[in-house]
Amino acid sequence: MTETQAAPQTPESDPAPPQGAADTPALLDGIRVLDLTNVLAGPLAGYQLALHGADVIKVEMPGSGDLARQLGADRALGDDLLGASFLAQNAGKRSLTLNLKDERGRAALLRAAHDADVLIENFRPGVMDRLGLGWDVLKQENPRLVYCAVSGFGQTGPMRTRPAYDQIVQGLSGMMSVTGTPGGDPLRAGFPVADTLGGMAAAYAVAAALVRRERTGRGAFLDVSMLEAALTAMGWVTSNYLITGRPPRPMGNENFTAAPSGTFRTADGHLNIAANRQQQFATLCRLTGREDLLTDPRFAHPAGRKDHREQLRDELEKALAPRTAKEWEEILSDAGVPAARVLSVPDALGLEQLAARDFVRALPFPDGRDRPLRVLASPFRVDGRAVDTPAPPPLLGEHTHTVLAELGYSDDEITVLKEQGSI
């Protein structure tokens, strides 16, 4: 919550969705997306579009498909080409297998692109051009096409052809240099943050380009750089250096802009507190029984609290010791002091708040196995409502015949394409 935001509403006071919202088409209803991407950044972008109603056709290589089909914590799922990494980002899509190294496979993609609204790819720069399927070709086929290329470093510049994975970008962006404790080794974030940021940037870019196309009829070529998305997301870390010339440094769980703002020990676990404003600090001191800290010369002024943050931490942790993190979360939050427990991922996904907003969805497994498939929904609601539950992720090539038939191929032509290894 920002300093100017009001306290969140309780479920009892949540506003009702506008009347008729349930009958309103999804935001991207009628938009067709060709998703040629692999692993995470590109597939995540396509998934965000699918969640809001786009018809996302995942174009995969026959026999193997998206590499993510083989990735994830469950080896058996990977062996079945239903890796957890794939299942997480591909619900709501249809799978079309095309061999783009084959002339007939490329011809099928060109036919699909003729009527598509969006094409997303995350090959290395130049690959699509070498296949004869680059922007210069596709815009002749469809001038209204929004073509989104996601890559590690962008389509131009001296690093454009370098391979890039999430950890490579985390390191090059400076993220790892500011993550960890003072004097320690650089640390990567515990999740693929650079890939995720690249995917969200791509989804945003596509949505923005579709708005312009609606007004002008003109398509677009979108060049999304994971490195630049990562640097953009670092916010004050980069802007403070650009504006003041002061290089950032790792500070562990501390917030360099204010104190007390970090992670504190309690009776049973860790608690994040962000008492950035003077009023919040005063309330924190009162509720912890340490009003004496308000007149302590080390802590009376915000600048002093930053200079003596370690001493302030020691004093506050003594005061926090008698109660649990959950108790302090409720006490401080109810009084307007931003505070919350540090949870494990399972505990976070089990929060009542997420259940109330229907954020975690249970889908049937695509191959019918007797267990639910749990995936995340869209992080935003539309007209007061959560987006519809998507269809399960597709089996490899599950919709090839259907999609080709929609493109005008006859059953006999589809049979020939299969016999020739084009699909």
C-alpha cells in the first residue's frame, strides 16, 4: 500500500460489480494470437492475453513442442510432455504443431498470420528472418498484424545475438549486485524475475499496440528487451544512481529510503514493517510500548533513524518479542502501520485474501488424470469480476486439425501435411 492509499476494504464492503458486467465480452474477445514462444517470458505474455479472452494458438514443433513441456518439479509430467513449467503458463491456449523448417509448415504459418491479430516469438534475433517469416514478410501478408519479438537484449545493439536466460539477465541488469547482505556474494532472486518482467512487458506492449491499431488500422513491430524490462522494474535503485550518481549497494531486507522499514524477528517468525512516515513510526512506538524511542536523539528524526537503523532494529525486536508475527500483523495493520508476516509460498497461496478473489483456479488435467491442476488467474479484475476460468493447457498438437480446418485446409490436405512431416 502506498502512503496515500486508503486502507483496503473488507470483503463485506467490497463494491458490487456493475450491472450487466457478466454479459460484457472479455477484454480481448475476438483477438487471435499466434504464440511461437518457448519456456517462460513469451508463454507468460501469451497466457496473460488468453486469460482475458484472446484465442491464443500455440505454435509448436512436432514431436517435442515447447521446451517447458519437459521442465518442472515432477519428472513424470515432463516425460509426458506436460511439465509443470508448461502447465503454469499455457492454460486457455490451443496447440498447433508446425515444422517451420519445412516449406509447407511455413506456408501454413503465413496463412495463419494473414488473419491473426498478434504474433509473439522469442527466438534469437534473426531466426525468424532466416526462416522467411520475419516482420518484413509478415507485414506484407497482414499490415494490421502486431508482431512482438521478446529477447534477452533486444533486436538491435552489439549484444542482440547473445543467448540469454533469466539468471544471465539478473546478473547483467545489476539485480544480483543489490540483492543479499552487505559484504556477501551477489544473489539471484529466488524466482525467474527477469523472465517474468519480460513477459509482462510484452503483454502490456501488445495491448497498447492493439489500442493504436484500433484507432489507425496500423500494425506494429514490438521489440521487447528482458534486460531493459529488468532495469525498468528496479525503480529507485536505478533512478537514484541516474539522478544523484550514488551507486546502490546490497542492504539485505532493509529499505534504503526509510527506517524502520525491513524484516524484524518476533516470538515465532519474521515480520515486515514499513513505518516510513513519522505518524506511522509514532504509532509503532506506542503499540509496542516504546514511546521513549520518539524522543531518543538517534531516532527522533527520519534521517537519524536511517543512520542508526541497526540500533533501532535491536530496540524494536525486544519490543516485538512477546507476540507472534500474526498478532503483530493484525495489531499494526489495523492501526495503519504497514506490516505483514514473511510467509512461505504454500502459506501465501493459502491466504484467505486470494481465496476471496478466486485467484488460484483448479482445472482438469489435459490428459484426464485424476488430480486437479491448480494455476494462477489474472492479477487484475474487470468490472469488479474475476476473469473466467481458462481451458486446461493443451496436449501437444491437440488442436492442429481444428486450427488448420479453420484456415481452410481440407481433411485430405491435412493428411498430406501430416504424412510429409509438416505438422
